[in-house]
Amino acid sequence: MALCTPWVASAQIVIDDSPLQAKDVLSEASLVAYRKIPDEAIVKADPSGTSWVFSTSAILGSARSDPAVKASFGPKSASERDQVQAAVNAYKSLGVHPSTISASPVLVSYKGSTSKISQQIDAVAVGKILTLAADTNNVQNQRTSGRSYIYLDPSFVDRTKTIYKAISYQETTPTSTAYAAVLADTTKLALSDERVASSTLVQLGGIRFGIPIAYTARDKKLVLEPSVAKNYDVYWLEFAISPGEEAIRTVSDLFFLVTLQNSSTIALELVPLRYGGEQAVTEKFGTPEVSIEGKVTVGQIYEQTIEYKQLKPTILATGLHDAQFGWRLMDQMVDTSSKRLIAIVRVPKGTRELPLTMAVSGTIKQWYSFQSHNGTTDPQWSMLKLPN
């Protein structure tokens, strides 16, 4: 496909030394991770699932292990109901504000409600959920088991369960564009409810999104196939992101995802498709070693060392010929410099506006404190004006 030569397009890659300027920024979004909340921590209060309660074990386990509330927590000798009430009061005394999503995770262990296996849960999440979404003035005893419990707001539970179920599903396909898109959409759902955001999210840093820029094929002197030029208009789109310092300290790679909100629009070329530096590789080859009278090893005679160069990619594109595409940035590309990336797309003739969303996800370097090993921004929406 003679759209443009890869060498000419590659020369257009610009890695800036400084972050995007204010006039070039479309939006800034937080890269966030999800706190560890096992499914067993929030359980049904009735078979229909119309009401939910917080696991007593999770509440007491968190309160006894969380340094922030341990000092004001009641004695173990008290009744379970009194202990739960003391834990609730201790957490409420901290005055957790819904907009605070940056507190560091505090992992603690507790016994799961349906098994004796020790589970881990983020004590900070427990405190925030109790403060923001629980009926803390009504600690009750369950008649059948005698256990104490606290009701949770059903709408909060429904949204939280949806988010964490999606995270579990996403772990099966961690490198696909669909994974990144679902994770970003899930985060948008979480951020739309301040209680859910405060309880489940931890901020890992900020990402600045540049304003997308469109050029015509004529502007960039692209050579189009006649069949493409007959039915479609072709545009050269430039995207830009600037990771913040905190974000690059937290993640080992970055994935920049673009979703074109028009099923008839696809990426014909992505630049770069594969980019990186050379590295030397040394390998030894030899015949099987056979001893002659226990003295000479024949294989050593024919052994030889071969050295060659191979490309170690630092940028990999995915989603060619699709409406959803992106670039994974690795190694030295994960820094605070601005990255400008290019997609050559076809759109139906006469199209003058192209709606799209952009999101960035990253693999967390130390993800054991979180439910997912990926952090993400929510999708950033843009209506791109296409020139004549």
C-alpha cells in the first residue's frame, strides 16, 4: 500500500525535551490504580441481592492492623457488636473526605466470610467505605449466625461490584487494545461516583493530553491508492502526551490508546509501527560433544561464536486497520518528554468532524498493593475538526 514510505513518516516522529505547553494541552487526567478489595468483603444480606453488608472480618481485621485507627480501637474482650461499633467510630473520627484519592494503600489480612483462607484488603478502602457508603449508625446482629453486620448503600455496591468484576475479566487479556479500553471506561464509571472514586482509587500521577492535529493527505504529500482516494478522504493525525514525573516513577511502561468513534474510520498506517535501538546479541553454536578416548572433545573444535545486531523495540504500535489503535512505550521512552505519535486514517468522503477518545494505561512496577497490575486514566474525549 503506497500511502507513504515508512522512512519518510518515521522522520516525522518528534520526542520533545519538555512537557506540552499550556496552549497545546487538551486535558490533564490522573493515572490511577484500584485498591485491593476482595469480593468476599462485600456480601449479600439476602438471597435476592437487594441489600448488602460489609464483612465483619474485614472491618475488624482492618481496624486492628491499620496504624491510623489501632490506637483508638476498642478491646478484643468486648462483644463483636461493640468491637464493630468501636472500629466504625475510629474510622469516622479520621474524617475521610470523598475527594481524597491519593492516600497510600495499607494492606491487612482477614479471614474470608466463606472460607478460612486469609484474604488481603486495603484498610484505607475499608475506612473510606465505612465513612462514605455504610449505615454506621445501625450496627445489627444477624439472627441466624449471631454475627454483627453493617448495611451498605446498594447503589454504591452495584457500581463497585461492576468495576471489580471488569478488572478481574481484564486480567485475562492484559496486552490487547480492548483491555485498555475497558479499563479506561471502568475508571470513568468509578470517577463518576465520588464515593467510589475515593474508596477504590489511588492516584499514581498525571498525564497531559495534547490537542490532536489533522493534516490532509495533500498537506503531507501522501501517495494514495486509487481505490482509497475514490471512496475515502485520508488524513494525517498527530497525537501527543506528556507523562508527569510521579507517573513515570510508578509504571514500567505506558500504553496510549485512541478510539475513533466512527466504525467506518480506520487507521491505514501507524507511525512508528515499531521503533527502537540496536543491541548486540552473542550466541555460541557447536556440534554435540563427543569424547575420543576420554581426552579430546570434538564439539569444541567446531564451536563458534556468532555476533549480530537486533532491534530492541521501545515503541510498539497495535491496531493497524482498526478504529481502535495505540502505542506501547517502553524503557527509555518512559520519561517526562512529550511524545508525538502519528496515525494515517481514512474517513468517509465529506466527513468534517471526527469524534475520538484517548486514554493512557501503564503497568505498575509494584502492583501487589492493588487489585489490578495496571493503572489507567479515564478516556479523554475530543471532537477533531478535519480540514478541507
